[in-house]
Amino acid sequence: MSGILWGRTLGAVGLTSAMTWLLVNFCVGLGNGTNIVISQYFGAGRKKSIEKAIGGAYAVAAATALVLTIICFLAAGPVIEAFCRRRRR
């Protein structure tokens, strides 16, 4: 019995690690892009533009987090069910 549970546990970790990696790296990319814009404004001495860029980055991050949370919440059950189904012969 423990062999079956252990296999399912590893399968669940393997299934979610790819999705987690995708979401984390999307956020890292968003942060890197924001960093470039803010660095350019900082070098030019444009303080107001820096504040606007940071505000825009927060807005995009919040909207992205909300959309991805809704998608993941709604898709979690069907995705897990699809991967856990045994093949019928």
C-alpha cells in the first residue's frame, strides 16, 4: 500500500513542479523587465518616471497574480484528474 501512495506522491510533486516553475519564472521575467526600465530612468535622473514605472509594475503584477490565481484555481481539479486517470484498455 505504501508503494502506491509513494508513487502518487512523487507524481503529484512532478506535476506541480513544472507549473510552479513556469509561474515563478514568469514573475522573474516581469521583475527583470521592470528593473531595466527603472535603471534607465534612474540613469537619466527621471524620478517621476521611476515612480510611475514602479506603480505600473505593481499594477501589472497584481493583475497577473489575480488572473493566474483564478486560472490555477479553476484548472487544478481537471488537470489533476486528467493526469490521475488510469488508462482503460
